[in-house]
Amino acid sequence: MGHSIRLRFPTAVVAMLLLAGVGTRVAPSLPAKDLSPANRQQEERFFETRIRPILHEHCYSCHSEDAKIVRGGLYVDSREGLQRGGDSGPAVVPGDAAASLFSDAVKYESLEMPPKGKLPEAVIDDLVDWIERGAFDPRTEPRRSDAAETGHGLDSPASQTHWSFQPVALPQVPDTTDAWIQSPIDAFVLQKLQTRNWQPATAADKYTLLRRATFDLTGLPPTSAEIANFLADDSSNSFARVVDRLLASSAYGERWGRHWLDLVRYADTNGADENHKMPNAWRYRDWVFEMHNRDLPLDQFITHQLAGDLLDESTKQLDPETHERRVRDRLTATGMLVIGPKMLAEQDKAKMQIDIIDEQIDTVSRTMLGMTVACARCHDHKFDPISAPDYYALAGIFASTRTMKNQNFVSEWMERDLPSQRTAELRTAHQQKIDAAQQSLDQQIAAANDALLSAADVDKLPEKPETKYPEATKQAIEKAREQLKTLTEAMPAFDSAMAVEEGTPTNLPVHLRGNHLSPAEKETPRGVPARLNQVVALPPIPTDESGRLQLARWLTDADHPLTGRVMANRVWMWHFGQPLMRSPSNFGLQSDPPLHRELLDWLTRRLIDDGWSLKRMHRLIMLSSTYQMNSLPGPHEEADPENEFLSRQNRRRLEVEPLRDAIHVAGDSLDRRLGGPPVGSEQPRRTVYLTINRAALLDLLSTFDYVETANHIEQRSVTTVPNQALFLMNSSLVHQQAERLAKQLLDAELNDVQRIEQLWLKLHGRPASEQEVELSLKFIADGMLHLPNESGPQAVWASLCRTLIAGSAFSYVD
């Protein structure tokens, strides 16, 4: 109804847009050092997987410190050397391939490099694309000739003393006395603030705090009843009761499970070359949500995903129903290793296999270790104490695991039947029907053949006896065959899930320069990076096992220096918008210790000592004064623009999932059913259930920074671009929900001021100010003056609803 109406009251519209805070700035093109975390991650992976291997294989023999004679004075084995260029001048002009000598050389347009033969066109395209994208080069290490004292090998001082490789101790809580302190967290924060003579921000008001907590834990806005109940509760533990209520909600698992799905690159299609549907990927997604709701301890949560199929023995003493449920859950959990993209049509199946292993290593190491282990596939890691043998020791564990069902031209990933006693019983009963039908058919054919023998009075049947049957007999037999076929096709099937299983235990040799066709002579025993093994020893891997279970137990050892730190840091990031350690998936030698390192270690120790419970960690963080501060700009804004000292909360924009869900909530149309196969965007299900198609991501998702899903996502970027504002003002979803909301307001027996109060409470979780009421009344009055006669007040109220949904107060959390 409101889609075609153009209201002519610019003064009110502009006022309301300014009031709502709609932004229309275009995000500038950023230099590499200013890339968002997600874009930097994407560019770094492009360099490490597409560019560095080319340089290593085709250029280093003549243009590196390892070359006997460096040709043309050009070193391409460091960023500095490549940017400086050689005797002919700079080799690469970032952003301008046409002006780059490197581009001319590989195209054979001036120089001809490599001289032994032109590179394949696809490789040249990658190099040109890299330059045009800005030639992002993460190699910051100095050349070896200048850096003999600063090595990063296993026994180097840097790797031995690096902060994140040290055991996690429980730091002493600062002895700071202040009425502001509600939690040890506050003592750590206040101590840092006092070093600068700063004071923390005041507490957020109840409206702000409730909206913040509700979106944080459930991804949904608070209801009017929840707001009223919180306001009416004047007890000292009123907010604690809110936190407990939210943690008990099934929406909690959907919200925090979605965070985990970012890390493990969840999607519903394969992507890559053959973008087939993964029809059972959703079972893994639902498992993640359910385990968050159950508060499955994080160490078990990780273990089940790496080796859940190897834990069956531990549940056999339970009653059959519980045992069955546990086995189903644990098989489904291993889908984490299967759901990554794969080149299913790869002709070289050995290459496909090692590429899958590389993708698994990258996901597991960055998600759980906070280390970029996959960078050591082609050579020793350039920054961290991870050697190529370390990489292939870990690769052997995944090579000993079956991820693919077959290696046909278009291969198929592993899917396994989930046990079900009920389904087994149904199959047994159904098989009896099939057997009976088969027996009846056999009897009919035998009787027909006997009749032929009698009629022919011979000792043998015709070559094709069925051609001699009477017509009525033919029809009866054909009918029996059809019935048998129908019964066979109707056999009840077991549910199946994407899952791995043990393969043949395999030790891999190092692949020289990452080329599987150039293996080293000696195999590398299955294991983990040696430097980390010095801190916590990997349990011995039996010769007849893959090592996945030992890897999982090593990762979740209470003394492991990284897993707990990485996860505590992520939980903090998802509550505050910024992590304590600013590169949440890279705790290697390039990472600086966080400003609040003692706080991070204290949180880590608490996470582990509290039984790896995420819900306890939520309570610990949210019941602190640090979490409950307001987010208003304070006196320290200029001195600490990134808020590293935590003098206030951070204002955060909603991700696309809670934003779309909140729009549906505005019109009371959100379908909150749990779980099930993915659906299209036209369905009013929660956004976490929409189909994630790697090859065709929904426009809505990509508009609001839902990034490419083929890889681990450490942190979503936040952009402010015009198409976001245009979507919120013009999309059919917003129009539909605004119409529904306007109708609700007008159907209620309220005056206009009361309707405005209800509207603000629903969309912003707080009452409207006097100025906001005044502007809204003017908006309504101006709209009514300019409406066509056939239109009613609902169009004006719907326009007001759309304007508020388009404003920053709706899409940001203070």
C-alpha cells in the first residue's frame, strides 16, 4: 500500500532522518594498513595461497637470498625487495598493473620472466589481479642478511619468550578499592585507567542496558513486557536475573552459535567449482545451536567436532536411548571438518585431497589455536615458529581421516547414517513386506512357467518364457513387480549427516614448495607444531589411529597456552565489539601483547577452571561495571579513539542477522521455530536459518557485511555505504513490516502521542524524548496534508515507521 506513495514534506523528513541518524557516506578505498580485519584476512589469504607460491616456485631461484646469483638486483622474497625493485626500477606499483614492470615481465611484453617459459594465463591473471588490488604483501620480516639476531625459529629468543606461548597463570587481582568495582574484571580495568588519571564512564540507563544485553545474548530486541518488568525490579540483582533469563532462552544458542559458524566457515552449498547443495549441513548448524543452549563445556564442544566419532565407547554404559542420542550428536559434530568448499571436479585427486587437508588445517588452527599454521604448507612459516615439517605432521592427522566418500570426476563428501532404533525397527518391519512381495512375485512367475511346461509338454522352457504368458498373467506379474518396486523405494531411511570417519593411518612427507608431486624422501610422523608441543605434550598417537582424538585432547588441555586465551578473547570481542587482543585469529609473533594482558589471562584461567562453561563466562563479563558502562563519547575520546583502555562501552552496529530479525519483530511476523533445513529469504524465519549459498550470497547479507563464507571469519567488518541506507528505506521487507506496525498502532485505542511512545519503545527499546514526540507529531501532520484523498493515515504512520527503521538508533546498540 505504501510502496507507491510519495509524501511531500521535506522539512519533517529531513528532521526525522537527522534525528534517526541515517548515514550515507561512501567508504573510501583503504590502503592495506587500514584494511578492515575481514578484508585484511581476505587479502592475506589471497597472497599466501595465490601469490607467494608463484614467487617461491618461479622467481626465488634467481631473485632471492638463496639464489647463487641475484639477477638484475631484484629480490622478490621480501616485501621490501619487491617494492624497491632492481636495476630497472620498482617492480610493482600497487594498484596499477600497467605501470608495473613485474606485470610486463610475466606477460612477456618487455622482459620475459620466467625465462624458461611463460606462466599459464590463470597464474598471470592472479598476479595482475593482486597488483590491481593494491599488491597487499604481509611479509614484514627483514631480510635474513639484516636479521641474524631476530630469527623466529623453534629455539629463537623471540619464539621462546613470546607472550602467547607462555603458560596461562592466574594473575593476582589488583588491590584497588573503589565503589565502582563489582567484579575482578573492573579492578583490572580501573587499574589501567588510573595510570592515566582517567575515570570510567557512568553506568548505562536501564533501557540501554536491557537492549544491549538482549541483543548480545539472543540477537533480538527486548519486548515491551520485558522492559516493563526490568524497570519495575528495583532489587540489586535485577540485571543478574535478566542475564539468567536470556541465557536460558533458546534464542541464546542461535545467537552465539552463529558466532561459531563464522569461525568454521559454515554454508549450505559447496561453492568452489561445483556449487552443489550440502543438503545435510544444517544438521551441524542445529547441533551447534543446541550445544550452546545446553552449555556443553567448550573443551567437549571442540573435542566432539574433531573426534566425536571416536567417542562412542564412552557412552555404551548409558541407557540405549541416551547412548543413541549421544552417538548421533557426536557424529553430526564432525561435520565441521566436512563443510568447507572443495574442488569436486579436480582431475588430480591427490591435489584435491591435500587442498582439503590444507583448508581443514587453516580452519582448525586459526579458530582454536589462533595461529596461521597453513602458511607453512610451502615453506617454513615466515613469521612464526612453525616449520614445514610441523605443517605436514598436522596434515598427516587429517590425511588419516576420510572426508570424501569417493573420488569420482565430481567427488562426493562423506555423509554417514545416524543411528536410530526406531528407524531400524521400521526398516525391519518394512523389509518383511518387501520379502513377502518378492515371494509372491516369485510364486506367480513359477506358476506361469509351470503352466507353459504343461501346455508345451516339453522338458524345458522357451528362451524368453514371459513372452509366452497369457495376457492376463503378464499384467498380473507386471503389477506385482510395480508393487515390489514401490515397496523397495519406500524403505524408511536413516537420517544422515555430513561426518568424517577414520581412514588409513598415514604419515605424509613434506611437499617441497607445497607441490604434492615433489615429496621429500622422509615421512613426517603425525603430530603438532614442535614449539607448542614444548609447552603441552601431545598424547602419543597409536599407529592404528588418525590422531584426531589426541589432537582434540591436546588442544583442550587445561595447560594449553592458546586455546583458552583465543576463546576468552573471542567471547570478550562479541560482547564489546573489539577483542582484548586485536588480531583474534593470529596470536603469533606478529601479535603485540594486549594492553589488558593480565585481564585476558585472568579470564582465560576462569574459563578453564570454571569447567569451560561459556554461560558462566557471559555472567562474569556482563555483571561487571565495565560491561554496564554507557557508550557516550567521553573526555578520553581523542586520547584513546579505539577505546583500548575501556573507559566506556563501545557503540556497535547490529550484524545482518539481528538487524533483519528486528525488522520482522517490528511487524510481529518473526517465525521463531527452532532448527530445520535452510529456507529462502522470503520466509520470516530467523536469519540464521536462511540458505547460505557460497556462489550466490543473498544481496541482503552482502549489503550488511556478511563476508565470503569459504574461509574462517575472525571478525566481521563494519562499513557505512549508501546501499545500506537505501535498503533500509526502500526494501520490500521494511515496507511490509512498517505497514504491519502502522496498522497495529492505528488499531489500538490510543492517541497519537501514545502511539509514538509505543513506536519508540518497540523500535528503540526506550521512550521517546519530548523533542522526538514533537518531531513525530509534525511528521504525521505534514504527511496528512500531502496525502492523496484515497490514502489513509496508515500510509503516513508506515512512512514514520520506515524512517525510524532506517535510522541509526534502530540498527546500532549503545
